[in-house]
Amino acid sequence: MIALFKIDFAECWDEFFVKLDKSEKDRLWKRIQKLAAFLKARHLKHGLPFFVVETGQYRICFEETKGIRRIMFAGNHKQYEKWYEKQ
């Protein structure tokens, strides 16, 4: 897999991620690593500069600028709704 993007992490990206059990963390972590290669993501609405990737009931949100994808959030759907309300 060729890395097209550098992966970076926002300061509080793992606020919800740390609350998940090990198998869920492993699943999301593998998906985060795949974000370095091209992976389609949908753009969030309401003018926010974020993209989201869905993995089952889990979400990963990131910003993309100049070849860098900065992970802003990783967690389940309920946690995603709480995070999204703060944005």
C-alpha cells in the first residue's frame, strides 16, 4: 500500500477512542492506517472542514490539507453525535 497522505492526530482526537474495548480499537486503528492511502470519505455538511469514514457503527473524522490527514475523532456512532454537536 502506497502512502499518499501523512497521518497526523489532533490534540484530543482519542477522547472517545480510549473508551472502546481492545477489539474495537484494533479495528479502528487498522482503518486509520488505511487513511494514508487513498480512501473515499464523505464531506460533513454545514460548512465544517471535516471528512468522515464509516466502519460499521464506528466513525473516523479527519481534516485534509496539503497531503496531511489530521484525525480529529474516532469512536462509535453515539460518541460521534456528541463530538459533532461540539463542532
